[in-house]
Amino acid sequence: MRLVASLELAIAPMHRICKRAGAVRVSEAAARELAKALEEIGVKIAKEAIDYAMHAGRKTIKVEDIEIAVKKVMGSKP
């Protein structure tokens, strides 16, 4: 039996995301892996947003901080 790291994101929404993308069936392992990947991306975005808020002299992350962080982490849209 292997230990599974605790995730912040629920697994059921990962199944729905995969199905919305066109999957017919999604394994539990695949749903967990998607949750893990999205959580890692989310943490990267949050850390960038914190940096932007602190640079602006704020402790509160605002929507603009997240928007800028998403562009940096995910790449800007053409």
C-alpha cells in the first residue's frame, strides 16, 4: 500500500473536467494526477501574485495580481 499525498483539490471535479474535455472514462489515478498538477500550478500562480501584491505595498492579493501572475506562469495569450 502506497501513501497518497493529501490534496487540496477534490477528485470529483477532476473527473468532470476530463469529461468536459471529451473523455469517456477517467481513472481515479488520472483524476488524482490532474488534481496534483493543477494544485502545483495554482501554488505557482499564488506565489507570483503574493510577490505582485507585496511589490504594490499590499498584504491582500487582488484579482489584478492573479491575472498578472497567470500570464507570467501560463504564458500570455496571443
